[in-house]
Amino acid sequence: MDKRCFTEPVKPLSYRSIINFKQLHLFDDPDMKLFNIKLKELIIATGLMLLSGSGFAQPMKNTNQPEINRKWWKEAIFYQIYPRSFMDSNGDGIGDLKGIISKLDYVKSLGVDAVWLNPVYASPNYDNGYDISDYQNIMKEFGVMQDFDVMLKGFHDRGIKVIMDLVVNHCSSEHKWFKAARISRKSRYYNYFHWWPAENGAPPKRWSAFDPDANAWKYNKATNSYYLHYFAAQQPDLNWENPKLRQEIYKMMRFWLDKGIDGFRMDAIAYISKDLTFPPLHAKYHGDWAMYYAGGPHLHEYIKEMNRQVLNKYNAATVAEAMGTVNDVMKFVDPVRSELNMAYHFEGVNIGYLPNEYKMVNPKGYGLLKFKRVYSKWDSAFATKGWGTIYLGNHDQPRMVTRWGNDSPEFREVSSKMLTTFILSMGGTPYYYFGDELGMSNIKFDKISDYNDIELLTNYAQVKAKGGDTNRFIEGMKISSRDNGRTPFQWNASANGGFTTGKPWLKVNPNYISVNVEAEEKDTNSVLNYFKEMVKLRKSNLAFVYGKYTLIDAGNPDVYAYTRELNNDKYLIVLNFHAKTAATNVGFDMTGIKTMINNYADGPVTDNAGQITLKPYEAAVFKIK
Ligand code: TEU
Ligand code: CA
């Protein structure tokens, strides 16, 4: 069984309005002031470009491309912070909000525009905050509401927007709603959840991701019924078919938006609607969550309702954790549907696993041809409508350099830089995971006792119960487990990487001695400084945001090459994904072409026949027009 969870036209900017800043309204959204100010600064800084008629200040009049509807969230670079592992302020070994507050200037120094914060709500932490016991309070380990307010203001003062995780497919079994519901069928909260009365016999099979028996129904004695939990038993699914529940959620969303947050990342949103008759599922869907759980009968009706009643009133930016095909995902983000803004797909990060097993990567690695096909497909899906995202790491993934690059001492830095070049030169809004800017790599635990993640521990228990090969499992997890991406952030070379003065909740990667902020800030060649340069490059020209993507040399198994083109600007990006010298032919004379960025001291060898020879993991961006 495969147990991976599959899981407007631009207002053309007239030269007149650019010259008169008072009249400059780059966006039609009313709350775009801060961002506009930032853009104004940029425009001043690029005044020369203005005069020469190049750069993003020129009107977005159409040449060969569809009209562009500019939005801040399309042009932004998001930086994802996993609060538990970012910075501990009080020595209890757990990252917290005061820790984030102490590092606001670091986030600012990266040049990013927005932050996605993993859940910070009250939670017993069976799934590290994805099991919420009180949506309007802060997790006690993380601090108090006042800390949140200070943090939010701190980000906003620095021109950085903040989106929060919205986890509403399920809550925690310790939420007051569930505690009341499980006492009696007469409870007013009983129908906030999904129940199968025991007098109707055994419930129809539903699989669970984080259950030792993979069973999504759990018997509750007091009510003589089973409750549904797609994830752990401590994460009962909320009953979205109940309008009262929906209103509770909308009220809670307004609470956060009224505080001034800028939007939501919508966790497992594709699963919220269920067919209350719970028809039998086809066995062939087992493991394919997109097939059997995503896209329930009223899913999009509810999202439209949420948009009408909440989101559009605040101009909130939203990103859906969306599963399934291009058509499934498009439904969330096609602007005519008025649902959500951005979506991220799983097809890219699911490449390279062995079929019918829990996150075992193919020992032969992944094929770049497949990788190129998948990312090209999703780019073209959003080329004319909707809006996608681009990411290689997050809290559900291992470290990108280990999974997609090469974490050996020889190649960790160059391959990290190469992957950063990819993320920040592609279409879709980049969601860049904290620590990847340092080139943090997988910790590769040898012992099951070092792990914390409920998903991994559940799957380990299953392998063990079946008498499977636990050593093989542990080896596999060194590459793919979620905890690899959750180890504490590496600030400096002091004990525990400067993350905590206490015992960290999850071990710190021993490579913190050299892979850390302090060392990398000083080293002009560091992964960190490359990241910052790449951020600047992306932000210097809207071709990286709105430009047309064209894959070049599609059949090349080592090199990923493409162009991004908008009006009079055209960039060429070449990325060697392998640990050997490789060449690509781009089909035009490269002499005199300007290199914008490159991850080696001496750039790639180019010639007048269009041949570019790249060193291992070499990456370069050229401006060809
Ligand atoms: O993930 C939703 C989801 O479908 C996960 O099963 C995900 O695909 C899996 O972790 C990949 O290994 C969200 C959150 O991102 C995740 O951290 C939570 O554990 C999950 O929801 C349950 O809330
Ligand atoms: Ca702490």
C-alpha cells in the first residue's frame, strides 16, 4: 500500500503614476500600503532602471503574455518558521514566541516578505500543534497572547506579513468541544464531530494516517459510538457538514484576522467535507488520500462560504494544502470561483519513493527527467489562471539538500545553492523553509528513541507489529523522515547551536559547529549569503514572478535549464542536478551574455554555439535580454 499522503488583469502602471508617488497605487487591494511603501523604496532604488525603461516599473502592457493581475502574495517570498525549533528564550529546550521576537531582525535580514508560522495555538502536541485544544489561545510552551501580539507587530514594523496555520479538518481530543461531545449523544457539541453509532454495526472502513492499526474510527464507550479521525486518535475530525461548526470556525478566523494577521495556510483543507453515509471505499484507493479523502461532496461550497463570510472581508491571503490532480487543485485557486489564492501540490515532493511503502526512497535516487516533467506540468497548469507555489522543504519533509541535492561535505554547499536558485527562479510563490538558507541537512538518527514524530513512530510500530525489517525502516527514515526537517535552528557554534541553554526537545544536528548563522554571515561565499543574493535577484525583476517559463533541453538527464521571460526581460537558468560535470545546449550564442548569479567562483563555460558546461551542482542565472 502506498502510505504517502498525497497527501484579473494588471492595472497597467502608467509612467505618470510612477513619477508621482502620491498617486501610486500598485495594487487594487486597500490594505496594500506597507507593501506599496516597500515597492516605492525599491522603485527609488531602481530609478536608473526607470529612466532606461527597463525593470518592473514599466507598464505591464502585454506583448506575448496574458494580462497580469498583480498581488502582493504573488510577488512575495514566504519564509516558513517552525516555532518549536527556531529559538528558545527560556532554556526549556522548546522554541517559543519570545525566541522569534529576539530574531526578527534576522528574518528581516533575509529580505523575505512574509512568514508562514506553523501552529502556535494551545495544543497537547501529539502532532506538534496540529492537534489544537484551544484555537484562541497560545500553546503554553510558546508563550502567551501578548507575546504573539508583540511578535506580529515586530514583523509588521519590519514590513513582513504573517500568515498562520489554519488546522480545521480536525482539532484535539482535548478541545472542550470534543470533551463535551464524548460524554453524551445529547451534548450540543456531539454533532461537531463525526460519529458512527455502534448499534449500526461496525463502521465502514476508513484508514488513518497516524493510527497504529491504521483505523480511523475509535470506539467511545460513553456514547456507544465510534468517532472519526483521519489522523491520530487524539485528532478527531470536525464535522463541517454542521453549519454551527462552520460558524464557530469562521468566528475564530475573524478573531485572528481582527488581530491583523495577513492570512492563512490551510492545513489538510481538501479533507474537510465528508459523505455522511460513509459509503464503502474502493480498496484500490487505500493509501491514496487524494482519491479517497480529498474533494468531499461539499468541499468547495464550504470554501466559497468561508471566502464570502470571512476571507474577502479582510483581503486575507490564503494557501491551500491541496491534494490531487491539476484539476482538483485548480478548483481551489481559479479566481473566478472566489475560493483561495495559492495552492501547493504534492506531486513534486513525492517523486522518487518506492511504491506501496511508507516513505522509502528509491536507492537509485530520483530521476531528473521526471522532476522536470512534474514541475513543468504544474507551471503550465497555473500559466493562465490560478496561482501555485514552489517549495522543496517544509515541516513534513526532510531537509531539501539531503533529499534533492547532495549533503556530502564536498557538495552540501553548492547543491544547497543550486536548489535555492531553482526555488527562487521558478514561477509560483516560493515557500522557503527555515534552515535551508544555511544548508541545514538531515540529522539521520540511528535510534528510534531519538525520534519524536507521531507519523514516524506509528509507522515504525506497524512495521514492528508485522515482524518487518526495522533496521531497513530506520535506514529509510534517515532520508525521508519529517524530524530531519524539524531539528533546531543553528544560530552559532556554541552548545546546541545557540538554540537553547537547556536540553533541546529534538537533537541539534552536530554540523552546527560550521553550519550556523554566525559563521555564514561572515563568509561571503556561504549558503546564507547566496540565498540573500538570490532573494535580491528574484525581487529585482518581475520576470521571475510573472514571466513565462520555457523548458530548454527537456531530454537532458542532468541539467535543468529554462527561461523566464516578461516583456523585454529574459533570463536563462541552468542547474546541474548531479555530482558530475554536465553540459546543456541552449541553442543560441552565449558570448557576452551577462551572468547574474553563479554558485562557483568561476562561472560556467559557455560558447558561441550555445553549449554551457557546468561543474557538479553548478547553478547560474543569465540575463539574455
Ligand atoms: O499535513 C496533511 C497531510 O496530508 C500529511 O499527512 C502530510 O502529507 C504528511 O505529513 C506527509 O508526511 C498536515 C500538516 O502539514 C502535518 O504536519 C500534520 O501532521 C497533518 O496535517 C495533520 O494535521
Ligand atoms: Ca522555550
